[in-house]
Amino acid sequence: MNETLMKPAESSQAAASISQAAARSGAKLHQAAVVAVILVIVGAIAGLWPRWRQRTELRAETRELARQTVAVVSAQPGKAAAGLTLPAEVKPFLDAPIYARSSGYLTNWSVDIGGQVKEGDLLAEIDAPELRQELVRSKAELAQAEAALALAKITTERWTDLLKTASVSEQEAAEKNADFELKSANVAAARAAVRRLEELQSFSRVKAPFSGTITARGTDIGQLIMASSGKELFHLAQTSTLRIFVHVPQAAARAVTPGQVAELTIPELPGRVFPAKVVRTSGAMSADSRTLLTELDVDNPRNEILAGTYAQVRFPEANVDMALTLPSNTLLFRSEGPQVGVVGSDGKVELHSVTLGRDFGATIEILGGVSPSDRVILNPADSLVGGAVVRVAEAAPKALTEK
């Protein structure tokens, strides 16, 4: 009986065990299926990923290769020499042509070219007989006027006394007084004429207006000298101090100021340096050359420097802000004017119009349009347009950037 009752219980346990085993087997099969699916997906990804990456890299490389590769440079300040050296013109401190103020024949001259004279020294004498005769006549006329004045004075005094006794009328006394004033005016005019002729006669002795050197003589003994002809008799120059004139370019004009020291050199005197000093400037740029006329003084006590000599002036204290320069092969010449291509941070090209300065051949001054931080394209293609995307080479050719 007990055995009979136990059989159904055992059967139930067996069935439960079988059900559990089946469940476990189903779970394992599900896990295996999931793993298999994952493995298939991983395998597919592992197989497709290299191809996708290769295609992506190929497309990127194709886009990169499609961009134009350019070399770039940056604008650099021009190389400044030690100080500023400019050509100069040497002129006398005082320089004057000497003309005749009276007409006549030259009787003699006292000094020739190269002669040193002092102020007031006699240079030449002119014989002016007509002037002498005119002076004699003017003195005679002055004597006549003075005699007439003396008579008019006596008459006026007498008629003034008679007027007090009513012996003459007031009208007659006034007429005599007016005649006296007229005679006084005639005397003054005659004296002025005499002084004028005396001054002109003194000009027959040609004298040096200042100390210096006679650099030219344009007359000789016996020549007829006409005061109105404009013929130069002598040329006098004071060379103990010289004026030096320099045309300073606009870029360096603000670096040269009055009081600044400079050095004067002359090719014919190698190794010699003469100290000079800036005394004044014209204060305005010349419209035709865009330069500032600057005057310097230099002492020349021994006349070592000849006036008119070509010289050079160096300004050691001039701090010149040099203009930017670019290689000549960065320029594009178009109807809009000279331009350069600048690569932006996004790789796009911008066309900048530039203002050109001096041309040095391999390089050229850029007065405006670019900054030192701009990346300027070397050897730009004629078809280059703004907005184009380019690829910048790793390094620009060094030889081109250092020229």
C-alpha cells in the first residue's frame, strides 16, 4: 500500500525534474543563439569596418588632394642699415653774385678767383664821368635852392614885423611865409638828390658785402659796365661754414629733427668724417619727390670741403620704422591694382589690395594692405579667386622668404 501511494509522488518529481532540465536546455539554447547573433554582428562589423574606414579615408584624401597646395610667407620689415645714409648737396653758408650799381668803364679790379676777401674790401673801380657831372650839377642846384631859401627867410621875417604895424596886409604876409616854406622844400629835395648821387658814386667802388672767397670774376679792365644790364661782376661765397641740404624720404622724415647730429663723408676724402648738425627742415613734404628738405651746418675752417661737392650724410640717431617687404613673386597685377592672396584661418583665400613702395628686385616694399601676421601666398596662380579653399604647405621655401 505504501509502495502504491509513493509511485504518483515519484512520478511528479520526475516530471518536475524533466521540466526543469528542459527549461535549462532552452535557456542555454537561447544564450547560444544570442551569442551566435552577436558573433555574426561582430564578424560583419569586423569585415565592413576596414572597408568603411578605407572609403572614408579615401574620400578625405581625395578632398584634400583636390585642394590647391600653396606655400605662404609673412611680410617682414625691411632690413635697416646702421643709421640712415642719404646723398647730400654742399653749398656755401653765404653765396651772392655782385653787380654794378653805377654805369661806366671798369678801371681796375683788385682780386681774382680764389681770392680771400674781408667785408668792405675793394674789389673793383668803375669810372663814371656822367655820374660825376650830374653830381656837380645837383650840388649847384642845392646851392641855388639854399640861396633862395635864405632870401625867402629874410623876406618872411621882415613882412612879419611889418604886419605887426599894419604896414602890409595879412594876405601879403601869408604869401611870403608860403614862399619861405616852398623854398625850404626845394632845399630838402636838392639835398636828397645830392645824397642819392653821392650814394651812386660810392657804388663805383665795388666792395665785398661779407667775408669770403671770390669764386667767379665776370669782367675785365676797360669793359663798359651798365648798371641795368644784370651782368655779374664777381661771385662771392662764404665757405668757412657750409650748408648741407639733404632730401629725406617720406618714410624717414619723422626720424630727422633739428638739433640732431650727423656725419658728413666725401668720396674724395676716404676715412674722413666731418661732424654736422641739423639746423632746420622745410616743414613740408615736396610734392614732386615726397621728400623733406633738411638743412645741416658743418664747420669748414680750413676749406677742406669745396662748395658744390657731392657728399653723403649719415644720421646715426635716426630710428626709422622700416616698411614691410614681400617677395616680388607674391603679387597679382589685375585691373583692381596690385593684390596678394592671403590664406585665412579656415583655409580660404582672401585677396588684399596693397600699396607698393620701393622695388628692390627680389623684394618690394608694401606700404599698406597686409600685416606681419598674414599668410601670403607665394607664386599665386592667375586664376586665384577670393573664397577658394587651399592647403598650406608644411614650410615655405626659406630662400624666398629671406631675400
